[in-house]
Amino acid sequence: MDGVHNGFNRIYRCFLQLLRPLDGLGPLALRLFLGPIFVLAGWNKITGIENVAAWFGNPDWGLGLPAPMLMAWLAALTEFLGGIALVLGLGVRLAAIPLMFTMAVAAVTAHWQYGWHALPEQTLTMPWEWRKDLIDEGVVRKDKAVELLKAHGNYEWLTQAGNFTVLKNGIEFAATYFVMLLALLFTGGGRFVSLDYWIARRRGLQEKGW
């Protein structure tokens, strides 16, 4: 048994050595996935800052946040500049922190009351979903909407790019982005594929966790 165990350990170490030169691909994939999302979200806020501030501040149909214009600009610039930093791999760990904070605020203020899932699909319900009532209601509304569209609209044309659905707007996407940013906080931008790596290498810091 010891021989089998030692043989497995050697094979696994070789496997890890083969992966080592490519270990920057994981952080790169996370950065290139998240970066454009945040850049676009931030730019949309910047170009519509008045509407964003109105939504942030209105207690009736918005979030009812204090200092809404300040909050709108903070969210817009955090997402826009943070997204650029992720794409470039520059200051990734530092950029991840305010972006994580933004996602946490968004989850609590804008999405929490709708539960976990972003879409009300019963087959996808997680055991920790706390608004299953909205899933049931969403399915009913979806079925009714499909019925109306089939009766009074060109349903085949309307669904050519995808099936019709009803948005539940839970925290799922914000939580997913938060987890991805958390991974980048601890991994950094990745070896060979980020400006952080080459700056740290030039300064002789690559062996200190950069």
C-alpha cells in the first residue's frame, strides 16, 4: 500500500508541476469575465447619473439611500475604474475590495427582498432560497404571459433569441460576482498575465505573494 500511495503522490506532484506555468489562467478568466461587466455597468451609471441618483435616493420607488448623488458617483466610479483595473490586471487585489463592497451593498439594498435566485425557475431552486413564494408567483406570471403572447402576439418571433422569462431579481448575480472578486483578492491578477505580476517582478516582489 505504501508503494501505491507514494506512486500516487509522485503522479500528483507531476500533475501540479504541469499546471504551475498555467496557474495564471484562472485569475485571467475571472478578470476578463468580470472586468467588462463592471466597466459597462459603471459607464451606464456615469452617463445616466441623474437617474441613478434619483433611484438611489427615492424612498418610494427606489432604494432610499442617504446622499444619493454621492452614492451614485461612488458606485459608478468604483465599477468603471475597478473594471478597467481588472481587465489590465493592475492593482487587482486593491480593486477587488471596493467592488466587493459595492456588490454587498447592492445585494442588501436592491436584491435581498427578492431572495436568492435571479430567475424564478423551480428546477433551479436552492435549499437556501428564502423567497420561494416569489418563485411560485413568477412561474404563474410567466405561464400567463406566454399564454397572452401566443394569443395576441407573434410568439415564435418574440422567442427566437431565447425563451420568455420573468425576472425575480434576487441576489444571485451580486453574490456570484462577490465570490469571484473574493477569489481575486487572494490570488491577485495571476502570473504572467497581469501588470501586477510584471511590476512586482521588476521590483523583486514576486516571491512575496505578488
